[in-house]
Amino acid sequence: MTSLAPSLAMASLRHRATAFTATFLSVFLGAVLIGAFATLAQTATGQSVSDADAETLTIMGLVVGGWGSLIVLFSVASTLAITVRQRAEEIGLLRVVGATPRQARRLVVAESTVVTGAGAALGALVAWPAGFLLLALLRNGGMVADDVSYGGGLAALVGTALLVVLTSVVAAAVTARRTTNGPATLAISDARGGSGRMPWWRVAIGLVLVAYGIGMAVVTITVTAHQDDPYAAMSTSGSSSILVGVGLAVLAPTLLRRTSSLVAPAVGRSGVVGWLAAYNTSRRSQLLGGVLAPVIVLTAGAVGVLMLVGIDHRTIGAGHPEGDTINLLNNVVTGMVALFAAVMVVNAFAAVVAGRRAELQRLRQLGATSSQVERSVLAEAAIVAAIGVVLGLVASLATVVPFAIARDEGLVPDGQLWLPPLLVATTVALTLLSARSAVRRLGPLTGAVR
């Protein structure tokens, strides 16, 4: 088995091209985003850079880029975990025919290393010009001097590639270990039944992030709102929605399983398609949780930060010397993170649906039409999107409410109330279109189930 691992890994990559392409794109875009900010941090170390410009570049590269990196690395790990979980039955069958758990894990890690290594290397190359464009944006916005020369180099790019690959391989190894624990026959039955509990350490991480985000919101109301620095409240509340959103995203499989069971009776009244969608959403919460996670983060980050920018602009930002600079930073980061989260929604659905071809073929053989199969998947996407945007809106309150109170607008901001519904509608539409595209890429669901 050991000598066959490389050939088996390459054969598996070809057989699961769609799922691994989604992983490749996630790693590639993640490396571009992290690497672009890392080059700014390296640029700040240049000898000709003034102290003020070095501080701005360091904040952009390490602090702002660090929050983006947290979201990127979590999303990459989630996408890779989806790909590995979908192979639980296949891994169980390998063990039945004689492979040891260690050999099965080595196969999974080998595949992940090939895909993430290629994606991270290509992403690091693209990150170099992306960092240059980001620096140009900072120059045009007057945030740094025009004579600041771009200093991004191998240290930032190689570090980015190694960080993304290491995160991806660790995520694959952890998921593979969970998949290979216990008897092989149990792993096969769990894969077919969609069961599996969330590990305690993941629950702990999610709860800590949520608690920390809420704690920062409380600090904003009780402490920083009363300080002389008008932007002290923004420093504590600005990241609260992202913290809570990422925390809820970590808990996504459990949240999806429990919330989908609550909406199942209402959805089931719409007919067979609705009942089947509610049942599959609960049964496949481990996989669909990978779709729910970026929906939560996208909604929480976009609504929270953009509403914060609007509150600041209405109060003191428009006339404050630092207001335009800070809001430009917020808008740039929100745009980049939102774009990445949107791509993650598309990739996650592509990976999930690609692994369900056999299941969808069985539905066709049992008499379901192609339209009914597609509607069932779209109904699942609608359930995931609805739950995701609700949780994302709840997470966004950790930023919006404390900052609105700190700027004397009260619990409800004085403007931009049209923005959350617009972002929610966009996120739901994106999720539904991603599901529809993923189903149609499978082609005709005919023939024997392999």
C-alpha cells in the first residue's frame, strides 16, 4: 500500500477533479489575499520608509491582514475538510481490503499536499503584483507617501505559502484521523448515515471566539465609548462582528443540524421536495456546515463593518483628519474578505454537490425527475442561506450596536438601514446560484450508480 500511495493519490485527484479544484481555488485565493498584506508588512521594514508610513503599512499588513488571514485560513481548512469527509466511505473500503489507518491517512495527506502546494505556490506568485496594487491604492488615498517603494519579496511570499500549506495539511490530517478512528465498517456506516460529532476542542474554540467578540462589545459600551479618543470605540468594536461570526462558523455543523430540525416541519409542508431538503440538511450537517460557515462570515463581516463605516461618516468621520483613512482601510479589507467569502460559498457548494453524484443518481432511479432533484438541492441551499444570514446578522450586532451607542445614535443606527436587507438578499442569491450551478455541472444524472 505504501508504494502505491503516490499513484493512488494521483488517481484520486483525477477522479475527484471538481472537489479538488474547489480546494485549489480556495488555497490559491487565500494565498493571494494573505500574501498581498504580508508584502505590505515587509515593505514597512524598508530603510527609506518614514516612521509614520511604516506604522500605517504595519497596521495594514499585520493587524488588518491578520484578521483577513484568520478568515482565509479557517475557510481553506473548512473546504479541505469537506473534501476529506466526503471520502469517509471510500477510506473505510480501503481499510476493509487491507489498508491500515496510517496508510489511509498518508494517502489523504499526500493528496492534500499536492493540491495545496500547487495552489499556494501559484497564489504566492500572484500575491506579489497584488501587493503592489494594494500599495498603489494606499498612495492614491494619501495614506502613505508617494515615494514609498514597494518592498515585497521572497520572505513574505514564501512565508505565506508555507503558512497556507501547513494549515491545509494539518486540517486534512485531523479530519483524516477522525475518519479512520474506530472499525472500518463503522466508518462506512457513519459516512452513509452522515453522522459524526463535533470534537470538543472545536466547540471550545467556537465558544471562546464568540465570548471574546461579545466581551469586546461590552468593553466598547462600558469603557472605550467614554474615552477622549473618538476612534477608541472603533478599535474595540470593529472586529467584534468578525470574531462572533468566525466563532459561529466554527460551530456551523452543530448549529445547522439543530436549526434545520426546527424549520423542518414548516419546510416539509411545501411537499416532497421540501421534506427531502430539510431531511438532507440535517443529515448532512457536517458537509453543508462548510457552506454555512462562509455565509455567516460574509454576512457578519459585511454588515458589521459597513454599518460601522456609515455610523462613523455620519458622526465625526467626514470631518476628522483620520476619518477618511480609517474608513478607506475598513472598506478595502471588507471588500477583499467579502470577495473571498463569496468565492468560498461557490467553492464549498461545488465540493459538496460533486461528492453527492451517486446519491442524486439514486434519486433519479427511484423516479425523481431532474427538475425535482435540482429543486431539492436548491431547497437545501435556501435553508442553509436563511440560517446563515440570520446567524450573520446576529453576529453583526456585536459591532453595530456598541458602536452606535458609543457615537450616541442609540441601539438602532440613524441611517443605512437599507444596507442589511440588501446584503442579505445578495448573499441568499449567491448561495442559490452556487447550488444551481453546482448541480448543473454534474450533467445528466443517468446511468448506473458506481
